[in-house]
Amino acid sequence: MLKTMTFAITHFTVAFTVAWLLTGNFVVGGLIALVEPAVNTVAYYFHEKAWEKIGKAGIEAGTEVKTKHGLVC
């Protein structure tokens, strides 16, 4: 859990800093730093669903490729 928290703090700090440097506005920087991770989380969910569907399609077609770690590509 500590690793997750430190990553969240790092992500927020980077998002805020980039937005603030681009806009020169602390409020805009703060809003972007709060909204971007939420949007990114939703996008990640759909990304995972798409990859799950691609993986299943490959398995059904017999074209999956497994890495040495057991991941299906």
C-alpha cells in the first residue's frame, strides 16, 4: 500500500507541475492534477477490457503467443 500511495503522490505532483508550467495557473494545475488520474483510470479499465477481448479472440483462433512469463500477446 505504501508503494501505491507514493506512486499516487508522484503522479499528482508530476501532473500538477506539468499543467502549472504549461498554463502558469495554480488552480488549473490543481484541477488537471485531480481530473487526469480519474480519467486515466477509466481509460485504463477500457484498455484492459479491449486487451482481454483481443486475447480471447487470439486463443479462439489459435494465434496466441505466450511470453516466458505466461502473458498472452
